Amino acid sequence: MKKAYRVRKNQEFTKIIAKKHTRSSKNFVIHYDTRALDHSRIGISVSKKLGNAVIRNKVKRQVREMVKDLDFYELPHDYIIIVRKGYFEGCFADNKKDLEKTIKACRII
């Protein structure tokens, strides 16, 4: 995923989270706000409670790959995806289905 499609600054993270538009599932919490640019952006957050840096980076790479398959560029929002502890209980395919379902719930609003 190109850097232009990522939410990278702390101010942008806090701005999107402050809007309090959320959807959650067993594995993810998704905060969203109307997009600021011509395309959607994604920010991924993994808590230190879930593992060391190697594990957190692995999870971020996996979530980026899941999002890439969703073709999110034309979605109407910017998203912050927070990974929960339940992520480690399922396989990649199950987590991907859960993420798709949660993002579809955000589209409705």
C-alpha cells in the first residue's frame, strides 16, 4: 500500500477517533470519518499488549494485505483499524472475512 493511502500522523489519528463513529467486531475496532482527500486512507494500530515489535509489525502487514484485497480506495471514509486480542484466535481467511464485514457496516452509515 502506498504511503499516500495511509493515515500516518498522530493528529490525523486523533481527529478521526474523536469523531466517535465506530464499528467493532471480535477482532477489530474501526473508527471512521469522511475522507479528507480524493481517496480513502487507512491507519492501522496494534497495541503493545498484543506482542513485541516483530509480532505487531507482522499483524500490520497482514491487515494491509487484507485491506488491499478490499479495493478500499473508492470508499467514502478514512479508517483507523485497531486490532484486538481476538485476532490471534482465527486464521488469515477468518480475520479477512471479519474485517470485510465490519467495513461494510461502516459503509451503510
